[in-house]
Amino acid sequence: MIAKDIAEYPGIQGSRTDLISAEELDRICVPVKDQEMHDMFFQRFSSNLDFYVEVATNDGNYQWTIKHGGTGSSHRDIIAASVPVVIELGNNARCVPGTLTVKMWKNSWT
């Protein structure tokens, strides 16, 4: 499942492999701060897929959207998959539960 693969992607890992780093998310979410890292992320996962990723803490205090170019989902069919994650906020002493959701779309499903 792509959501699980993205949650385990080394490029967004925190200080441990079971954590997602808020700092790394900040680099590739909109607005993109590290274009090279952002491009590498999408090259790894999106060769044949149109998708974007939403990561949020369960308390709603933090949210990240990772999308490529002008991708969007208006007027399209969407499927989504989510996995629970633990997000490292600044250091491993401050970890919070969250959800990583991948949304894929296609103009028409065949």
C-alpha cells in the first residue's frame, strides 16, 4: 500500500525509523523549501500515479500537504488510504500521534 510505503520513506524519517520528522515534512510540503528533496520524493513514488499526501497530528495543531506542481483533485474521482503515524516535533522527546493520508485520482477509472 502506497500510504505505508510513504510513511516508511527514509527521506521523512525522524530520529528513529518509526517516527516521521516534522522538520523533513516542512522541507517538502507546500510551500516547498527544498525543491530537490521534493522532486526526489515524487520521482520515487509517482512514476505512474497522480497523488498528493496529507499528514496531520490527531489534535489538528499541525498539518502538511505534499503535492506536485499544479496537481489537484477538483472534478475527479478520488481514492484515499490512511495509516497512523507518530510525528516527531523538533526532537524525539516531543512525539505526537497523527495520520498520513494519500489521495489518488484519475479523470476516469478504467
